[in-house]
Amino acid sequence: MEQHEIEAHIKNIANRTERIEQILPTLPTKEDLREEGERTRRHFDIVAEEIRASVEKIAEGHGVLGARIEGVRAELKTDLDKHERRIARLEVERRRK
């Protein structure tokens, strides 16, 4: 390898090292990453609790709705039974005539 090639490699290494030295201060430290992880964990814990509360409200509403539907169903059944008895009586009266 000739002198000018060696100098070019050394200059290339120096340039690369300079770029690395410029980037290094901007990189997070282990402590920075640990703190960010803890903040993220707290955030997700809060989000999970909000989701859990929402699901509980939905489940409660579902139960209320189910009870309301069951009530309407029972009323309809009662009304249909009344109509069936009325129709049966009318059919009996019609046969007697």
C-alpha cells in the first residue's frame, strides 16, 4: 500500500470518527432508556385501567339492556297469550252459530 493510500484511509477513519463523536452525545443513556420505559409502563397501566373501566360499563349496560329486553319479551308473551285466548273464544262462538 502506498503512502497516499494510507493517508486516504487515515483521513477516512478520522472523518468517520468525527461523525461518530457528533452523534454520540445525542444518543440516550441506559438511565434515559430506563426512565422512558418506566414512563411508558405507567402510561400503559393508566390506559389499561381506562379500558377495563370502559369494558365494565359496557358489560353493565349489556346486563341492563338484557333485563329490559326480557321484560319486553314477557309483556309481549302476556299480550300474545291474551290475544290467543280471545281468538280461541271468538272461534268457539263462531262455531256455535
